[in-house]
Amino acid sequence: MIGTRHDEAGQQTNSSPPRDWVFVSSQKPQDNAQVRPVPLEYPRSYYENSTAPLPITPEFQAIKDLKIEWLQAQKAVPHDRKHAKQILIFEVEEYCIYKPEGSYRGEFELTSLHHLNVKLNELTFDGTLSFGGMLRYVEGILFTAFSIEGFGDKDTSTVTVYIQSQAGGKDKDFDIWYRLRRCSSEYQIFDAPFMWLATFAKHMIDYLGSKPRSTVYLHHFRWHFHKWLKKRFRGDHDFQKWIGSLNGATDFRHAVNAYVDFLYNQAFNLPNAEILLSHPVWSDCLRDATSVEQQEMKCKKTTTTSRVYGCFKGMYFGGCLEETLVDKTVQKARDSRMRSLGFAQDSKQSNTETNQKSVPYKPNNLGKVKVGDVISVKSDTNSKWKTTDHDWFAYVQRIEKTRSSDIRLYVLWLYRPEDTTISTMVYPITKELFLSDNCNCTEAMLTAADVTQKFSVDWHPKSLDTDKNFLVRQKYLADESAFVTLKDSDFTCRCAKRNTSTVHSKYRRGDCVYIAKKAKVQTGGEIGSKTILEPVIITGLQRTTNEVIVRRLLRLSRDCSEMKNNTRRRVIARNELVWTDELVTVSAHRLRRECQIRYFSIEDVVSRKIPTPYDRGGNGDFWIICLRLIVDESGTTLKPLKSTLPGPMNQGFDPEGAKPWNPLRGLSIFSGGGNFDRGLEEAGAVQFQTAVDISQEAVHTQKANARDPERLDLYCGSVDDHLKTVLKGGTGPTLPQVGDIQFLAAGSPCPGFSRMQPNWRSDQSFRNASHITTFCSYVDVFRPEFALLENVANMAVVRKGYEEEKVFSQVIGCLVALGYQTQQFVLDAWCHQSMQRRTRLFISITAPGLEPLVAPPNTHAHPEGTGARSLGKLSNGVRYGEREDYPTAFEHVTAEEATCDLPKIGLAISQICVKFPDHRVPLHLNRLDRAIVRHIPTFPPGQCYADAVKRGLPNSLIKNKKEVGKSWKRIKASGLIPTITTVVSPQDSRCGELLHWEQHRPITIQEARRAQGIPDYEVIIGSPMEQWRIIGNAVDRNVALALGLSLRTAWQLSYSRIPEQRSPQVEDEFETICRLSKDRLMDLRPNKVQIFKNVIAKTDHFVERTETEERTIDRLSVLTETTIESTRQILLKSKKCPILMLQSSITALSRPTPLPERPKRPRSSGFDEQSHFAGDNHGARRKTRHTGLMAEHAAKNWSKIVKTVGKYSK
């Protein structure tokens, strides 16, 4: 009831009124306490002893008095009732609007008018009604309608807002409205933002009305809408004031999404509503329609391929899996894809039952042991290895005769799958061993007498169906617990190799590197020292003294604080450097690793036109420089650098420059809002073509932020349905074909392994966990060059009582069995420029022979108190996947540093933030919870509900909870924001650390976005709770970028090793070329050689080359698979005439000499027959991967070859 006094907890009391001021402790205890006003949450009439500005008048009496005043002023009488009632407008001043009594959420709470007809069907206001000189003060007036005037008016940029009470709408004489003029002081925080929003509604709807039907999308509000506005209201003072509140922002997509319901209602009530609502912008924001069709969910179980099913069917979630056979067409395409990438073939592998059976082997006779033999010795029962129930295998790399005439064996140990991270889980290839980098050079002597058996081994097998005792495809790196492709150099251990790598061979003049440096730091009030990394430029290398001359660089934000005013900026990036003329000599041992520094003009830096990754605060070791330190007799100043630098510096790569390689074609599954995908794309190595997710909001978020929406196919549905359709040979825009995908990204559902789930043995948890197999199945069918899987680190945890349920080990085993180089690493978000306490597990796989994607280096330091962590233990007791701690260039980013530019919004009850529309809380706290938040101390940092209870929390606010833990806990301003989850629950005892360190509220959506590294310019589609869920499901953007940069390096090193970069359609046509050319040329007779010449002559634009019949016949006689492979290389690596090059390749090759290793031959810029096609140059060519495939095709006439090849020449 209006006038009833309540305390802060909502309980009725007779004590003094609640305070409008509260005492807030300073962050520093030695400072004086500060007094800050707290905005009112209720109208003044709500509080006891409040004084009204005028006597309270019932509304019906106020209307009656004002009508009389109006009639007298107009000297008029009411209209005839037979006609429409005349509109009568009274003004209302000193108003405040609030929720009515009995409201579902927060009766009597002040609220914004934009919630009417969206979240609330009626509101209440207090205020002074007036006309002329008559004033009438009213309280508790219900109203259900409001109107905004100004739509379609080209002459004014402002709006007028009216509300209509129930009494005003029911008046028998007039249609009475109240015009809002001036609000009360306590309502100012609601009124000003709403008036901005009402004006925006006018501009948006006018913009829609000015465009043809169904032509305006959400992306038009990124910059086109702003351009239209500026042109329409050029010189308008009111418009300049309105647009100026955005601080130069031109992107209105966030506002459209945040207030889409309010905007839709305004458009719906206008006469031209049909045209206004026809525009796709509404479906882009999921308002009564969708831009991406939701696919029907048909699969009840998790779809898997046969290979994957065989590996996982015995897991605790095996009952959730469904084996799906592959269509013959898809199988054929996959086999071709595997051959092209160098995977070993295995026709029996589809029968997983057969592969899992133990296959007995027959060792060779012992005989004399020599270098290159694979032997076995008795296991050492006293070793740290737990699996000592079998002999140990080893490769003999060196033999020496001792003084006692014994034969000493220097070996590299061969590991069984159970000796690696695969552990004891199912591994379908029973004959496979892994050559390790672990030798016995420093161990007890091993002699020939210790050898128990010798074995035959198929090294680099082309097929897994070998008749040898064992096969070895990969090397196992013991320290990294990684599987990599076996190379010839791996057969010698590091002990036997001379380390020829020196600083002089690794670096050159002008390279940008880090050097280690001791720096003073303050920890816990004490000053100490720690090692940090400083970027420098190498200017000289001194071989004799092993020293390096480097140019010292300063950090603008740290070292030039007294000169910042000269930079024309208020915000300075942490990774901005200053050029100096100071050269210092340092020991080469202080050099750590390379970093990337690039020059940008001062204009680009001031206007923040810095491309990614140079704009990410040093993430990925990327720095910018635009200033130079000048020291002269007048003092020290900063001046802009010129593009011609005053000294040598090998600049970092240009993100906007041309690349010698094409980006990988990507597929994303469980893609969510696409934060992982876009972070990877920002590095430039991949461009996603297809994304799959089941959430409508997430998929529309993907679409809204895609660089090129037309090139991104979005599948809104289950990954199981999507995968099954692909396996069955389905086609369509969202169904990529085998060969289309070169990179796969997946963030499989985390709830199945999260510690936050209440019951990991529930049916839903089993289904979530089973989707870890989806990544493996997609890899199995598409065979990408690279792939990344993200999940919680808890996925590697072995649960007590379920020691055999090693999900992580089974995933590793499955991927290694598929033939992929595989490694895993744990990444902490705070080590990559994030302010979030988030740790995630990543599994990286790479096709055979390519450069593996490695873990990105840490660029930001661990916070104080960060403990050790690992993924698990091997059978020898050694931990793997450990958290790394080493010197970095930056300290971690704090929560306060990352959000200091956001406006202070107090209790966040307005829910409108003009500058940052997402700077709003996703949930509504009731009055009791808000009172609890106000009582959580802000000092010392990190206080929670339990601390408030200890300090004397009022009894009315104490909750009966057995577990309090982290409930209602404040985040530390100088610390990290905890892991953003999918649910906002500050009262939760495990994840309730969500309160702002200073303001009395939970963190906002905008702050959660910052925690996840989502750029401010990206929009997240959906309601506040859906936005939070998308944010919580995302992979940290800064981590994604760091991984993308590692992918860029790997792809840059691997690109030249892949002989073809073409679509499956091109692959099919090329297969036809190779087959027909082989069939036809092998069948040529001397009298038919002229046919070959005639084909050449038919191409007018080709330069004719003549050859004698004798030479042609001689070369045709040695045509082999090597010739076909040579033809493949030539056609792919040159834009010149394929027909002529086909002839040249045939005539140039004198003999086939294939080698097992893929050649590393640079591309030729010409086709000189005598030099480039000399027979000896083809000695290193690899045998074609299409052996046996040509015979499957029927012969066709030569004219089709000409037609098909002609397509390539164009």
C-alpha cells in the first residue's frame, strides 16, 4: 500500500526511514571512508514520512478540475458523443513510474517505461497533472498504454511521449492523455535512457519505412543506418546531442537486439506496420520469425562411424551410441582423400571386431643384432613402469664393442599404446608400436646378450594390413606426450646428434626477440623481483663472445607515463612500444623466443585502426610501434616514427597483405555463438564455410557476426542428424562433401564432464558425454588436415570407482588409430590476455607429414597463488599435460582493468545503457536479495555471504542454507573474473562469485562478454538469459586467437607439403585426366603419334612444341605411375598450358625412381625442357597415391581429355 514504510529487506517496520546514503569502505584501509549516494529503488511516496509536493488528489477529481480549466480556456463544450471523442492532453511533471501493487516481480519498484507491454501489462505513476496554471498531484495511477509521437516526421529529430490511464481512456467526453514533461529526481536514471531509446525507435522505424519492403537486415545497422541518420539530420542540434551520447559509435545492432521487443511493438501499432514488419531485421533478432531454418531433430542416439563406435562402445555412455554405415560414394571419396593425405589404408578396419582381437606374431630368429633391428628385452621389474608384464621393445640405433668385448646396444625404446596417453583403453590396431624419443644412453648398459627376440617392422606403412610383426607410423614424444609423424631423422636420439643450432644460425640482424630481465614487483605488500620478458631488436651478433647487440625498446604505458600527454590519446595499449637509440650488449643465453613488432602510423593508432592480432594487448607476442624517443639538449620528447624506420627491424607479418597460401576451409560443430570460430579466423589461417549448432540464438549470433554471411552455411539442428545425413551421402548447402573440409573445430558439450553437474550418471549426462565421439566421427569421415577439440579439463579426470572409464585416453587412442598426429594441452585464459579464471583442455590433431599445431606460448603471467595442474598420470607415474609456468612479457589483466571504461550503473535496475546496450544484468533480484548484496562488504576484497553473516547481517536477511561457500561473493578488482558458466546464480555455493567488486549488483552481460574476450563490436542475439548462455558456452576469444596464430604457423609450414588444393569436383576431373591420358598414351602406336600433335595444334592460344616421333615413342615406353604423379604436380603448380606440360612431362622423364619421402621441391617459375624437366630432377618424386585406382575406370576417347584439360588452362 502506498505510504507504508518498509525496511531494506521488505519487512514492515516503524523505525526511521531507509537511508538514501550509505557508507562504502575505501579500497585502501588507510584512506578516509567515502560517502556515496545510492539511488532509490522505490518512489518517494513508498516511504513512510515522505512529504508530497502538493495535497494528494484522486485522479477522477483531478481530471474533472483540469477539464473545467481547459473548457474555460478554450471557451468550448465537449463534442457530440455521436462523433469520435476529442483528444485532450494534460501535462505531467515530477513523475516517476513504477510497478503496481501485486506485481509478479518487485511490486512498487521503479522501472522503465519500455517494459510496458513487453514484460509488464500495466504500470503505475505518481506526478503532478497540470493545465494552464492548475496543478493536481496524484499517486498510484494505473495505466496500460503509452504513445510516442514523432514517427515519420522529417523535420524534427525528437519525440514526445504520452501515457494514458484507465480513467483517462474511459472518460465519457474526451480521450485524455498525459504528456510526460519532467521527471522527479529519483526517476532520472530511468527517464533519460528511456527518452534516448524512444528517439532511437523513431529513427529506426523511419529508416525501415524509407526502404523497399523486405530489404533491411540487421547488418544494415552496423554503419549504413548511421550514415542515413547523419545525412537526414545534418545540422540538427537535438540530433547532435542525441548521437553524441554514443561517444562516436556508429553500430546500432546491439541496441536493435537489446530492445527488439519494444521496437517491434512500436512498429506493430503504426499504420504502415505491414511494410515495417516485412524487413528481415526482425527475424535476424528472432522476433516472431527466424533467418535460419530449424532442422527437425530425428536421431535419438549419438551418431558414430564404425571405426569410432568400435572404440567407444564399451564406455559407460556406450548405450547412447548408434553405429552408422557409410554410403559407398562417401566411402570412396574418403578413401581417395586418405590416399591424397598419406594415410595408411586398411580394408579390414571397418570391421572393428576383427581389429580388436589380439593377433599373434612370430619373431624372427635371433641371429646377429645389427643397427636398424627391432628387438625385445626383458622388462625391468624394479622400474617406475607399472606395465611390466611384457617384454620391452627397442630400435637399435648404434652398436659399440666394450673393453670386455661385449656388444653394447644403444636403443630407442618402442612404446605400446598402453605405455602412452592411450593407457589401457581400446586400441584397434594391435600391431602398432610407437618409436619414442626416449633412449638408453644414460641408463644401465644393454648388451646383445639381453636381447630375447628380433621382429620385423613395417615402417611408414602404406597399409595397415601388413604381414610384418609390427608397424610403426608415428613417433611418441615422451615429454610432450604427443604423437607425431615418423621421420628419417627420428631413428637417432638427441644424445647422438650434434647440436649445431646457435643464436647466429637461428637469428639475424633486425629480428625482434624477447630477452629475460629481472624486474622489481610488489607482492603482498613486499617488494621482490621476478623475471619478465622484454622485446628488443637484434642489431648485431658477436660470434666470438656469444653475445648479441640489441636495441632497447620502451613500453609507452609503463616507461613513458610523464610523456603520455604528447601522444594525443587517453587510452594506450599495453603492447605499444617506443623506439630508442639505446643499444646494449647482452648474453645470447638471455634470448628466449621471437616476437612480432610492426610499425603503424600515428594516425592509425590514434583512430584505433590497428588490425588483429596487433590490437589485442600483446596476445600472441604481437606489438605495435609508432613513436620514437628523442633525447636532445631541450629534453626528452616523443615524436612519430616514419615508415622508413631509423634502423633495421624485420617487421611482423601484415594481416591485411597477400598470403602465399589459401586459408583452410573450415567446419565448426557445436559452434555455439561462433566465438571459437571467429577467433581462429582472425589469425588468417582458416575460413569457416559451415557451422552446426542446435540453438537458434547461437546460430543467429553466428550469422550476425560472420565476416561474409553469404559464404557461411549455417545448419541449425542436431549434429547427429547432420552427420548421419552426410554419412548417407546427402547433399545440400549445409552438407559439405568429403574433401571440402580442411579444418574442423569442435567444442563438444561440457556438462557431461563438468564438476558443476549434480549427477554425472544421469541419462542427460550420459548423452552429453557421448557427444565426445562426434568429433572423432567427423574426423573419420572428412579427414581434415587439422582439427581442434575443446572441452573442460575435467574430461581427463578418472572418477573414483570408475578407473577404467578413461574418456580422454580413449579419445586420444581413437584419433591416433585414425592415423593423426595427436597432442593435447591445457590453456589458461588469463595467460592469453583474458581477465577470466578459465582453464580448458584442447586436443590438436594434424594429418600425416604436416607440421603439427602446437600449444601457443603464454604471454601473460599467472596470478599469485596459481597452483600446479595436470591432466593425469602415465603408467610410469609421470604426469602429463602439466600447467606451464615461465617468464612472460605481461602481468595478467585484472577485472578492473578490463572493465574500467564501462559506465557505473549502480544497482543496474534501469536495464538501459545507451553506450553499451548489453551493460545490463541478465536476471532480476528481488528486494531481499538486493538487500543482501548491499550488505556484502566491499573491503577487504572478495567478501561473501558468510563474511556478511560474521559481520552481523540483519536477521531478516539470513537464509537457512547448509552450504554457503562462494554464494553472494564479490569478485576481486585486482583479480580475475571466475569462469563464466551458462547460468547466472549468485546465490550458488559453488559458482556464486558474481558480485561486482564495488557496485551492489551481479556483473552484467557486457562484463561477461569482456571476460570471454568477445569484442565490443560483435552482437549476441537473444534475450539476456540466452545471451548469457551463449557467452558461457563460448571458447575464450583470446585463447581462440592464440590457437589461430599457432594454426597459421603450422599451415604456413605445411602448405607446400600438400600437392593439391582443390575441391572434390576438380579431383574427379583430374582423376579422369590421369586415367585417360595413361590409357591412351600406353596404347599409342608409331602411326598414331600424329594424333597427339593434332591435339596440341587445336589449342590456338598454346605455343606449339614439336617433337620427333622417335623421341615420343621412347618416352611413352617408360610411362609409369611416377609419370602420372609428375603430371599431377605440373598441372597443379602452374598456370601454363596443361596439355603442353603433359607432353613435356612425358618426354622429359627417362625412368621412374620413386622414394618413400615426399619431395620438398620449390615451385618452378618456368618450364624449360632442358633444365626443369631433366630426368635426374625427378629422382626424388614420390610414387603416385593413385596406384591401382586408374584401372577402375573404363577407357574413353581422347577428345574428352582435351575438353577437360582445357578447363584448367583457362
